[in-house]
Amino acid sequence: MSKTVVLIPARYASTRFPGKPLHLLAGKPLVQHVWERACQAKGIDSVVIATDDMRIAEAAFAFGAEVALSSPDCVSGTDRCAEVAARLKKVARIINVQGDEPMVEPALISKLARALKKDSSLEMVTAATPFGEDEDPANPNAVKVVLNKNSDALYFSRSPIPFLRDSPRFPFLRHLGIYGYTSGFLQRFVKWPTGSLEAAESLEQLRALERGTLIRVVLTTHASIGVDTPADALAAEALLSKPSRLQNQAR
């Protein structure tokens, strides 16, 4: 068991944006952009799109992707990844790249893979980036994370953390929804019941922290734009029309 695989969970029945993975951005399905970026990452043995819908599977086959079908009953992308990962052979590490991140940084995927491979005691890694000057840490949709001196997560929250009692400024970190796990840990994680902190914040990574799991956080200056709504898709397409910028980010 030595392989590292990127899994891209993609479902058709999005509540806010039905058919989102197949929405065309700059002439390509959204999920194809994610797949192409993931394929640029170093240290990855394969990239697989995990979906429960044949429309997505057929589109992925058409642009050359490897596809694994999963149950339509998967509650989250993590559950979908775990179901597919359980069927993969000789895979030691899984990188979970969300299927709605068309500008995910290939170098960041590589960093997560290296972190897991380098430290055999690590079971879970994720990423964070500093808040931009125009971003509001009070926005509950922007998840915050605080770290210890070893860059391990102390807590994730939708509230600004830490609370600024006296200091007018603080380098808030925004959590990025990309994860790496060892295969064994991922299978254990999805079997754990929802914890009280996870239920309160609606953040599944808190399930791991409540169980005492160490989560290493890789820092990056690149902040990918997720596509949750048709409006987000318009913003993403505008950025995708600037290939020179994306090439620089991929280095």
C-alpha cells in the first residue's frame, strides 16, 4: 500500500445549483477544470472522479478521466470518497479535492500528499490561507482555523477566532476545504458519529478534533474560488479567461 490518489467527489443533485459539475466554464464542464488541475499535481498516482450520476460519469469518460461510481445515499463528499477508497487497491493516502474548485492549486495538492508521506504519524491534513484585506472574518461562510506552533489545528469555527479583546489586528486564517487522509483513517472517520462540536458548527473536521486526531494544516497564499451558485460560476469563468494567471498559480 504505497499509492496516493486524488478523489474528486461530484454529485448532480446540488440543492443550490443542480447539475453543477457539468456547468460549462470557458467551454468545459466545471468538474473537468478540477480534474485537469489535479492531474498537474506532483506525487499523485491517479486522479479519480467519484460520482453517483451517469451524466457526470459519461462526461468524465469523454474528457479522459477515470471514474468510480458511488451510492446516491452518500451524505457528504467525504462519505463518497470513503466508499470509493474502500474499493481501491494498494492505496495508502487519499487527497479529497472538492469537485467545485476549478482553480484548485496543483502545488497545494502536492504539499498535502508530501506531508502525509513524510510523517507516518499523520493521519489527516488540510490547508488554510491568510484572509485578504477585502475579506471579512465575521462571515460565517468563511471558516476560520487557529494553529499551534507545529501548524496543527487547535480549532475550526465559523466565528472569528481568536476573539480580539485588545488587539485591533490579527492574521486570521481561512480554512480551505481540501483534505488528505491515510486510507485507514478515512474509513474510521466516516464511521464515527457526529460530535457535539460538529453539530454546532456544521463542520465535519471537528469530528476528528473531538476524537483527538491531530490535523496538520498546510499554509498557502493561494485562495481558490469555490462554485456554489450560478453567480459564483460567472466569477470563476472570468478568472479562467486569464490563462497567464492560472499558469503562474500552478507553478
